[in-house]
Amino acid sequence: MAEVDAARRAVDTAHRRNVPIMLAATSVLTFLDFAAKDEITGPRRRMVASAVIQAALLGLSLLDVRGSQVVPYAPGDGPQPALAGKIAGVGLGWYAAERVAVHLIRRSRLTRPNTVAGLVLAVSRPAGYLAVTRMLPRAGRDA
Amino acid sequence: MPEPGPDTRLVPLLLDPTRLRIAATLVAAGEVEFGFVRDRVGLSDSALSKQLKALATAGLVESWREPTGSARKSWVRLTGDGREQVSAHILALREIAAGGERS
């Protein structure tokens, strides 16, 4: 039975290997995306900077998926609307809360509102990612 | 008192330690890359392919190769029925081991 537990640990280790790097990269790039808006003048340049940073985020996510050797989540037997609804609800709620926070920060009298918003999102985005992934059912927990 | 019969939850194919190691790796994840199983179980590519073929013939696992890309990976997973059988097999082994410890 030690083999089953060892296999579970090996799968968890393989899955978690890149998680800290991905969370750190998400955090840094999200901060840069927002902070750049306080530093760069001109809407066009800001849009280009934002597009580059978001493309980097997308590229990193794809590399992470591509480099992973395990999918730890349990395959569903079919559509699971209750779980999908729960995850979508949490995701959308999280996004709405972020937008409200960014809106309030931008309306405040701070000299660098986007930098402050970037700091807030640099924490909340990785936290949101962790919260959502923990809601996904893991395979083999009942074996 | 008659002796109890063999536990019907045990899967004969998984009584082999190598195949049990493969199944234990697969039951711990949804899908696993071929190379990960090979490195964990310590088999060559051909030996693992042979074992997986035996498990696939019994309907316990399924494998596929990524359709595109220059470095296409092969992935393996337990079928729905296979997952149930492996879980039942492991549960039966746990009960046998617990019974052995008690007596």
C-alpha cells in the first residue's frame, strides 16, 4: 500500500513543480501590466505594453501545460453542471471583485493608482488561481 | 467452518507487482504521460508498452498519442471501469493487509 501513497506523492510533486514559478510569474507580470499604465504615456503605447505582457502570460501558461507530465484532476463521467457552475461563479465573482477594487483605487486620490492596483492584483490573481484549482476534484483520493 | 473464497474485488492482472505499480501511478492522476510512468516504474519503453497493452486488452487503461507537434507525447489513463476496478483492488488489498496486522 506504500506504493499507492508513493504514487500519489510522485503525482503531486510532478504537478506542483512549476506552480511556484507560475504564481510568481503571474504576480510579477500582472503588477507590470498595471504599473506600466502609470509610467507610459499615450494610450497606444500602453495598449502595446499591456498586449506584450498578456501575451507573455499566455505563453507561460501554455508552456506550463505543455511541460506538465501529469494531469492530477479526476476525469468526469460526463457533464457536471453543478461543479462547472460553482467554479464559474467563484471565477466571475473573483473577477468582479477585482474590477471593483481597481475602479475604487483609480477613483482615489493616489498619485500612482495603477501601481497600487497592480500590487493588489499581484496578490489576488495567484490567490484566485489557487482557489479555483483547489475546487477541482483530484483523481485517486478515494483509492 | 468453510474457508472463505478468494476476494472477487481483486483483479488477477494486478497481482503482478509491476502492473500494480503502473495501476497505482495511474489511479493517482487523471492522465499521465508515458515517460512519467516509465521513469516511476523503472521499465524500458518496450517493457512498459507491453504491460500497458495487457492492461488495455483487459479494458483497464487507454492510451493515445498527441495528434500534432514535433515532440508528440503519449498519454495514459485508466478507463472509467478500470478506475473502479483498480480502486476496488486497492481497497481489498488494504483490508487484507489490515486483517493480517490484526491477527
